[in-house]
Amino acid sequence: MPQPRLLLLARSAGALGGLVWLVRWPLGNGAAADTAYWFGLVALAVSLAAYGAALVKVGWLQVVVALALPVLVWSVLEVLRGDGDGLAVDGVVGLVLLVVAVTGLARPRAGLRTGTGAHTR
């Protein structure tokens, strides 16, 4: 079961990073767009690391997954960007992440169940 504090961090950082990348899209190229890119990338990396750590319970495995998930997503994002328009891809990814994160923040209890069965811990 995911850990609520890590999920809150993941969703909050994801919403922030997605919003920054979405705002960056109409800015085009320039110093402000470059700053927004790196700020959004750091926020998204924090979001993915927190979500990855929330997926597992064992301490050392949390570290491995928290490091691996952002790298995996970044590599997929770079493949999607290819030689095309990186601003458009980043904008769409920012929009998707913003919607997913805000939806998760709007229903913070989603996915957290309290069971009453024999196998409940």
C-alpha cells in the first residue's frame, strides 16, 4: 500500500512541475523558458522519486526505485522528443502530469483502503 506522505509529496511536486512545463510551452525559446524547463524537470524528478519510493516498503528497495523511476521516465521522454519540437512534447507531458496530480490531490484517500478481512495487516 502506498505511503500517504510520499504520495502527497509526489502529487504536489508533480502538479508544480506539470504547471511549470505547461506555462513554459507558450514562452517559446529563451532564458525564461530554459529556467522553467530545469525548474519543472527538478520538480518532476522529485515527484517521480517520491512516487517510486511510495511503491515499495523495504528501505533499500525504496532508494533503488526512487532513483530508477525518474531516470526511466526521463529516457522515455527524450525518445519522445527525438528531433521534433521539444516544447510541444514537454507541454503535453506537463498537461497530463498536472491533470493526474491535481486529480490525485482532489481525492487524497483514493487507493487507501482499510480492510477488515483475514489477510488485512
